[in-house]
Amino acid sequence: MTKALSISASLLLTMYLGTGCYNDNREDLYPATDNCDSTNVSYSSFIAPLMNASCATSACHDAATASYAIILDNYAGVQQIALNGKLLGSITHSGGFYPMPQNMPKLDDCTIAKIRNWINAGAPEN
């Protein structure tokens, strides 16, 4: 009888431990509350206003004063650095790139996701 009790206890313990563990992931434990929609990002409604507010102001990357010959106050300039990887490298603060916006905190994850998706779509002038 002791052996049967020992087997039952072992089986019960195994079942308890086996069902008590599962693979948690961040998304399940902490669901996003900001509902970032990074699909269908357009140049005219999102990218251009962002570049004008964050990059082409303060005489940084406008056509007149273009720091490092990077012009971000028009589509052609934005498209060029978007497609060569410099825009995403800079805004994500990746190694080997100047972190942008300069002397400012990194853009929020949703904004970066929108820019990344626009670039991945070919940086269209839409």
C-alpha cells in the first residue's frame, strides 16, 4: 500500500507541476494599451509632418542649412535616407549612426514602427 501511495503522490505532484508551468510572453502579460496602428502610414499625413516638426526645424536638416547634407524638408531628401538605412538607424539609435533627433530622447516605439513600415513599403510618396 505504501508503494501505491508513493506512486499516486508522485503522479499527482508531476501533474501539478506540469500544469502549473507555461511559457509566458510579454504581450500576454502586458497587453498594449496604446493601440498603435502602424499600418497604412502615408508620407503626406505622417512622415512629412514628423520630419518637419522634428528634423527640418531649428536649422538642422532644411534645404537652407542641411546638416551633413541631409535634407529632410522634402520628399526626395527623406526618401533618400529612408532607403539607404540612415533614417531607421538614426531614429533607433543603432550603433554606427548619429542618434536622432539630436539632443532629444529616442522617438517612441509606435512612431518608429510607423516609420519602419513606411520604409518597408518602399517609402512611397503617398
